[in-house]
Amino acid sequence: MATASPTDPSRHGVGIGLRWEFIDDLLERIAVGRISKKDIPFFEFAPENYLRRGGFIPEALDRVGEHFPLVSHGLHLSLGSVAPFPSEYMRDLRAILAHVAAPWHSDHLCFSGVDGRSLHDLLPLPQTDGAVLHVARRIREARERLERPMAIENISWYLRAGAPELDEPDFIANVLEEADCGLLLDVNNVYVNSLNHGFDAREWLERIDVTRIWQLHVAGHEWRASEGLIIDTHGQDVSDPVYELLRSTVARTGPVAVVLERDSNIGDLDTLLAERRQLQAAYDAGIAVYEAAHAVERARA
Amino acid sequence: MPWSVPVREPSADDLTRLAAVQRTLQRLVMRASDQDFGGLSLDDAADAELHEADRTALLEGGSARLGIYRRLVRATFIDTLRSEVPMTAGQLGARYAPEVHAFCNEELPRSPVLRDVAFEFVAWATPRWATDASLRPWLGDLARFELLEFDTHCGVRGTDVKTVAELPADRPLVFDGTCRIGRFDYAVHELPDDESPLSEPRAERHGMFLYRDPGNRVRRIVLTPVAAAIMTELLVGGRALADAVRIGTAAEGCTLNTAVIEGISVILEDLATRGALLGSTDSPPPRGHALWTSLVTATRVPSGI
């Protein structure tokens, strides 16, 4: 039995990742009442960008948090690393999560460095039983030290990190079970991996226990001829297949927090809001399927 | 928080195997060359601990694939550093990316906070640049100055230290959390903010005190070398006021006289007016020190220190 999702209706629907590129515009709109939760239900922020920081940036986060619910999504817990968590980092992270009253915290199912080095990227873990037990222990430790429920995100990966004993859905399922945590399911990452590694994204997604899904991510990707791979750049519009995977996933999960991630070629806030509305339509279509299926179930009952 | 499933722990062998994979991947990122990744070999200490099955799996994607995280990681650093030290990157020109690559080959960042990487890079690079005759001698000053401004911009306002308004000579002073100080040999702060490769700053030893005003603007105060030495002892060294004046003056080979005391008094009064100096610590003074305030009230002539 999975730990109940800590999500609440205020964070259902499609939110946007908070970025500097549009923060001035956003604050101006907040100041004059030209944006509200009707336009965007919530924002996701990366706490590492606010650690040990004063001035305009954290003040802006506070201002946004006064008007919109926030969810936190971390970049550098390095949950799979064999190195211990840095104490100062964990202390600062706990403080900011408490400051914004984050309902849960998520980070990636990966490692980002070892032996005191920080690569600031998401490197894959070997899909082995040993790695499952190690990362699950680390997730439990993080939950204790951060004093918040934890969710993990499936990553895009470009290199097989050792000989697998499990395939990716089983690896993730086992981590979720051992750690008793939530899943931040990045639909775009599943799609990118399916193209790079040759599997069916829908079949992959159907093997995920929807009761573990606390949040979804969607983003854009691009083909890099130099690498011969699709790279998860977060720099393009969300592709049509990812829209469809979002719709079919929400049809299984029901109401859930979805975040549009955009980290390069961000454009202006109006453009992002327009893409958000398109994603919200896909989300609503998925919810309609979910509601219809549950109405049938209720009628049978 | 109770677990809903029994907790199982990884074995020592599990961790050894996992660590070998992680060290190997990290060493691939640190490789100096983007070529010859097929040479994942038993000669490498980290590789040597790899399970044979893991080595085979890593090599399955082909040698070019082994370099992908090297390229992704370094591209992130090159972009991030350029955003924090843009004028330095502009002055380095075609040398910029190779310098970041050299940092990755030899060191790699340690902080889990991405914006710290520029500080780690500059701390690593400036001794190299100082001995490289092909680079401008003030490049290190420029990089440190850019970071000092950036750091001031990010500083957390206020203090957790209890303060009193008086400034007795035997106590450390308490500054706002946004205050920073640096010492430079060139007036790099006068360079035009346009990354022009032809600009040359004046050679002039000086200090720069920075803080952020209530409107979050970074403010600069240029200091003479002796004033910078004293203020460094106060702000960075956390020394008591009298000790900071004595040590800072001696370090600059100056005589501690009324002019020095007058000058530093003017600076401190100015900083207090600006809200950058909050007071002194409220810990009880140890014995044997004359009160700074009595020295200040005895002399009134501002000096040019």
C-alpha cells in the first residue's frame, strides 16, 4: 500500500516552472491583478536557485508564493550517489522548503557526483537490485532530514550505466516500493528514452503504478545530430506525441499536478501561458476520460 | 514516519559495485580529450574496480556515447560561468572555453549550488592566469571583481548576531549580510561594461567595499590600501576594532596615527549611515582595551585614508 499522495486540489492542473526570464513580467502582472490562479494554478521552483541567497530573487519567490501555490523540485540531492549528503546543503534545503511550506519535495533518480565533486547534471544509475536498495535508503534519509514527503523523477539517460538486472519500469517500481515514496513522472523523459533506446513509451507507462504518481512533468526535446540522440533540452515546444502521452497518463491518474518545464529558448510569459493552455486542454481531455471511467465503475458498484 | 514495507539495506558488495560505476562515469567527464573513449581500460584505478559486466555494458553504446556526459556537463559550466563573469569571458575570448575545460580536466566543482561554480573556477584559474604572460595582468582582478559584485547581489540581508550601537575598540563590528570587500591592483571597476577586448584599466592598488542598498542595488565604495586592509580585518577577519586597525595599518607599513583613526572613523560613520554597518557585538569586552569611542571623540579631522 503506497503512502497517500500529499497533493491537494490547489496544485491540480498544469503549472509552470518559475524562471528568471519572465519573473519581472510576472511580478508586474501580479501587482496590477492581471494574472491569477485562473491563468495558472501553481508554480514549481528549484530551491537550489534560492539557497543562501538574499535580495530580489528570494523576495520575488515570496511574492509569487503569496499569490500562487508552490511545489519544489530539486536539482542536486544526487539521491543515487554513494557520497553522503552535504550537511550544510541539507540544512539550507530543509529551511527553504519549510519557508515555502512545500507539500512535498522531488528530485531525480540519478547521481550527480561522487568523491566530493558536483557534476551538476543527472547521470544514470545502474538498474540493479543493489542500486535499488541504496537509493531507497537515501530517499528515506532525505525524507527524514528534509522533514517532507519525497518524490523521485525518472530521468532522460543517454548511456547505460552498467549491466542491468532490471528494466527501467521495474527498477523504478522497486525503488518506489522500497523507499515508499512518490513518483514525479516526466512524460517527456519517457518519450525521449523510448526514441533513444527503442521501446514503446505507452507500454512503459502502463507498467507504472498510478497510485505512486504525485506529479507529472512535460517539456520539449531536440535531435542532436552530433550525438545521434534526442536530448532532453527543455528548449522546444512540447511535441505532439508528448501531449498524447500526457492525456493518456492523466486518464489513468485523475487530477494531478503537471508542470511545463522550459529552461532555454524560454520566450515571453504570454507564449508560455499559451503553451500552458494547450497542455491544460490535453490534461482536461485526460480528466474527462478518467471521470467517465470512474462514473462507469460507480454505476456498476 | 513509519515505513509501509520492511526496510532492506544494500550489501557492501552492492555499494562497491555502484561506487565503481559512479567513479568511472565521473572520470569520463574529467577526461582531457573528447577522443579515444574506447580506451576505458584496466589501467584506470576506478575502472579497475568495475565488474566486467558493467564495463561491457558501458562500452556497448560505442566509444562516442561514452563522451556524452562529458559534453553535456561542460556545456552547462561554460554557459553558467559566462553568465556570472561575462566581462572576464569576453576578455578571454577564444581562450574562455579551453580554460573551463582545463578546470574540468583537473578539478571539477565541489559545491552542490550551481552559481558557486564560477567562484570555484576563478579561485582555480587566477593563479594560472597570473603567471601566463599571454594574458592581461589584470584578468584575475576583473574576474574577482565580477564575482564580488555578483556575491553582493546574492548576499542575505541582516545578521543573526546581536548588536549594540556603540563601537568599543575591543569588540568586532557587525555588518549587514550583503557587505563584501575585495582588494585589487587595477581599477577594473572603471572598465566599460561592454566586454570590449581593447579596454585597459589603470594600475592602482585599492580596495572595494560593496553592499546592497534597500532597493537591492549594489553600491561600491573605493578604499585606499590601508583602509581596505583595516576593513578586511573587520569584515572578513572578524577582529575587534582596535586589533583590526593595528593589524591592517602594520600590514600596509603605515604608522598608526590620528589621521588613520580619523579616516577609518569617517568610513565607519558613512557605512552606518548607509545601513551597511549595524553596530558591534554585544559580548562583554575583555580587560585592557581603551574605548574606541574615546579615540574618535578626541579627533575630528577627516583624513584621506
